[in-house]
Amino acid sequence: MNDLTGLQSVSQRSLPVLGEPRPERADARRNRLKVLEAAERLFAEQGVKNVSLDAIAAAAGVGKGTVFRRFGDRAGLAVALLDEREVELQARILTGPPPLGPGAPALDRVNAFLAAYVELLDRHVELFVDSENASDGARYRIGSYRLWHRHIAMLVEEARPDLDADYTAHFILAPLAADLHQALRAEGFTLARMQSGLTAAATALLTS
Amino acid sequence: MNDLTGLQSVSQRSLPVLGEPRPERADARRNRLKVLEAAERLFAEQGVKNVSLDAIAAAAGVGKGTVFRRFGDRAGLAVALLDEREVELQARILTGPPPLGPGAPALDRVNAFLAAYVELLDRHVELFVDSENASDGARYRIGSYRLWHRHIAMLVEEARPDLDADYTAHFILAPLAADLHQALRAEGFTLARMQSGLTAAATALLTS
DNA sequence: GTCTTGAGCGGACTACAGTCCGTCTTATGA
DNA sequence: TCATAAGACGGACTGTAGTCCGCTCAAGAC
């Protein structure tokens, strides 16, 4: 899954990229991996919101500054942890079998995406909530959201060329916000109910 | 606007309510007003996110504990400040003239609501962002969201009884999230474009 | 192997959100 | 008017996110 064009990974920073003058230094890479490993472990053990970045830095055996330089803030760390899972979904969309991958009608692809994404979301809600609570709407600027958006916009354009595809794609992605998902789960909504609600809505929206 | 049944105000705590044994104490009321006034002024002067609660407490001439006891947290204060404007919109929905108020077809009422809400949102984005970044998805539990939700769910039920009205209402409200609105504005979307995108989507969704 | 350079390091530091609890004020009713 | 208790007050305190900057050391040049 390393050479699929268009994938929006942040965890592969060690690969040399055109325009990035220097590859990642060995000590930097070592520390990045130590931090990710420590974070994953502590999050799993104690719940995402009960773990401070000091604790992660300590567990990784690095200074706090290192964590922040590398990941920017709490949300950045969560994004990096989710990255691997998201890249997998991205790959299935870009090159996997239909209906998630290319080849199926637009509506089917949208519905397949919604079902797959909400399942991923459900499995890692806490991490998603963390990653989306970035200081200044960073969610909407990071690579993976932009990829989901381009993907949906393309399909909207295909199914309903009369709509504003760019805006409508944001509209369709909005109900996937992690805090909403968490709140609805807490209110008793099942995953299946949300999935069928999403696909029913998308179907109504994209059928003329 | 004080006696409209169903309004979800938090700024009217001084009115005696059935089941609440004691009315607000005079010193409490005085301080609440001082804090709201100071917050409104400082937010306007320096931008919502540049003002700390210490600063508000100091400007209001009260202790920090008072601010927190009264409003719970930063989001609670933002909610209280928005409250007056939201109550006004609630009143227009519940008892105002159509299409916002009762009497118009469901789709028209939904579209009128979306246009009105997004305009309100646009006028107070920063405050809305603050109010929705509550610790634990409080947005979805506070009175005003619940009222918007009930309102939309009722109209969905009317227009498309085949859909899951409860879920679909959340779906329709999701694109009104303040952080999304702010991000799209920053990306260059105009208010008018968002309004027409919203009504187009809602129309597609609620027309069978 | 040695030198040079600049990216990386880390922990002290700042600022802020939110809590706690001893003190003080208000409302009540006798 | 005064006693009493429910409740409000406020500032010291705690814990965390995020910044800063002098020091370290990896990596490439020779």
C-alpha cells in the first residue's frame, strides 16, 4: 500500500518526497515510532481522553517538545495514529473492487463509502473525536478529509450534475463528524441504524 | 418572548420554574449579568478565542469560580451569549409567519429554517464554534439543538414518512456545524452559495 | 577519521481551563 | 429585628496543552 497514487498518508514521512530536500533523520524516525507506539498503548490501556501528552512523552522516553515538534498538537498525534487505517480505506476506494472501488454506479460507490467510513469511525470514535477537535478546523484541511471530499464530489458530479458538487460533498460528509457519531451512539443509535439512515439519505439526495 | 411554550432558554434562569424550589438570588443575578456583559464586550473587542475566562472574570469584577459555577465551562458561557438570538429564531419558528412558522409545506419550512440558521451562524461563527467545542458533545444535548432537531424531525416525518425521521434530522443539521461553516468560509464559500447548496440538498432529500 | 552544520532534542516555562473549600451574603420566618 | 441555613463567592490550587531555546548529535564532505 505504499505506491498507490493519490494516497494521503502522513505516517510515511521517512519516504523521500519530491520537493522535500532531506530525508528523515534516523533519530527522528526512531523517536517518531517510539511515540506512536507509546501513544497507541496508553490510549488502548486508559482511554484516549485520560492520557496526557506528558504521559505519552514519558512512556516513549522522549521529551515533551519532541512530541509536539513531530505532531504539532494532540489532534496531529491522533491523525497520525488513524492514518494507517484511513490509508487502507483510501486504497480500497482508489484501486479496490467495486462498489467501493471504481466501476460501480456513483450512488453505489457513495453508499459503499459511507458504510465503510462509519464502520471505521465507530471502531475508533475516541481517536476520531480527538483528531477532529483540532484548534482551527484542521479536520477540513488535512489530506484524508480532502481526499474523501474529492471522491464524493466526483461522484455527486456524476450522479447529479445539476447540484453544486463541491458543497454537496461537504454536506454528505458532515454527518460523519466524530462528535455527532459519539453523541448518537450514546443516545442509543445502533451502527446499523446509522448506516441505513446514511444510505437512505444519500440515495434520496443523488437520485433525480 | 418570555411566554412562548417550548422555548429553550438558559438566560431566563431568574424566572421561577415549576420544580425549581428557589428563585435566583439577587447577588447571583447581579453577577450573572456582569459576567455576560463583560464577556460580550471583551469578545467583541478582542475576538472570542483571544479572551481567557480569567480576563472575563476580572473585567466583570468577580472571581473565576463564580464564572464557572454559573456557566460550567467556556462553551456554557458561549451558549448563554447565543441564547438570546437563538430564542428569537425559536420564536419565529414556533409562532411566526410562514414559511418559517407553522402553515407552510414541510419542505419550505425546512428550507426557511436552514437559510435563517446559517445566517445566524454566519453572524456569530466564533461564538458558535466555542459553544460547540464543549468537552463531550454537549452541543447535541443542549436545549436549542434538541429543539432544532425535533422541529426538523417533525417536518421530515411530514414530507418523507418513509425515512427515519429522527436520524435524517441529525443528518440535515450536521452541515450546520460551526467548525465546518468557518472552514468553508475560510476556503472562499459565500454565504449565498452555502444557503443555496443547503436548500438544494434538502429539497432533493425531502422530495420523493 | 574529523569537521561542520543544522535538524533534532528535551525539559523548564507560560498560560489557561477547570476544581475546591473556607468565608460571606441573602432570604426566610419567628 | 435577628438567627439561621442554603447557597453564592472568590482566589488559591491543580493539571494539561503548547512554546522556547540552549545543547546534542547524526549525516554528509573531505
